[in-house]
Amino acid sequence: MSGQESEKRIQYIILLRKAAKAFRRIRILHWRTCNRIPKVENRLLYQAIKMPIKGFEISSIEAKRFTKPGEKFQNLRIDNNSTVITINLVGEDQASLEYRFIANYLGVGMIKMEGKILIEGDAKEIVDTWSKSNNMPPEVANQVHSTVITNCLPVAVVLARDIGLPPPLPPLPQIQMQPQKKPGSKDSRRNSPEIT
């Protein structure tokens, strides 16, 4: 690494630390003046707060195939759903979420996983919001659901292979090779694949 790159990296780290310090001050001010800040600002401040995922656990797995082995599937629809079942306060700034992930092969089979996620941050406010409206703030919901999908899909792919179902992924593109062109043709592409 050159001297300029390391200097830029150090400046970037210093800038990040200053931003984090300023953000902590804004967050403290937010809690002190919560009743005086309009709700739009409350929402914007809340969305800026990241909820780090501290733990992920799969506690139960269920995989079923409803058809006989060897049957062909045509136009099979696969739905991947992740649902938060409950949110409980664990500590002052930690909450435990119970989730359910289902890969549903309509009429052919299903893969279901359940487990827990441990999040850290403004857990008390999230639990209060959940108890009132059964909803999470959009920023937290995006992070939680993407964590569930990211961790459960690879397990579902292996389970689908074991019980003889196609992987619960979007269809992969098919590659078709073009026939070779004559050397004197205007098309400069050689024998390159075409993705359909």
C-alpha cells in the first residue's frame, strides 16, 4: 500500500469516528427532546439507527415432498417467505426475534425453518412498536428479513437436493453457444455465449 493510500485510509477512519460521535450526540438529544421533535424527524432519526445482528440460530428444520420421486416438474412456482413471529426484550439494549422461513413448492413440497435472531440497539422501542402494531420500523425489518433469507437459503438448497426438489432460487439464465461465423464476416464477436 502506498503512502497516499494509507494516509487517505487514516483520514477516512478519523472521519468515520467523528461521524459516529456526532451521531451519538444526536441520539442523546433525540431521547431528551422526544416530545418536542415532530414525528417526521423522529422517524428519520430512527431509520438512521442501525440494528446490528448479534446472533442467528436455526432451531428447527422441516422438509417435505408431496410427490413421488422421479416426477417431472413443469412451471413450478417456488415462494420464499420470511416472517417474524415474536419479539422479546432480552436485555436493556437487546431483543430476541423469533422467525419462520418457508420455501413453498406449490403442491409439490415445502421446506420450513424456525429460529431466533439476537439484535442490539434500541430494542425497547422496537418491542414497544411491535406490541402496539405488530410491525417493525422499515430499516430494521429490511435488515432482519435479509439476514433470514441470506442464512436460510443455502440450507434450503441442500435440503431440497436431499429430498429431490429443485433449489428454491430464481431460475438461472441459460447459456446458448452461437454458431461459428466465417472469418470474413462483419461481426467481430468470436464464438461467444449468449445468455437468454
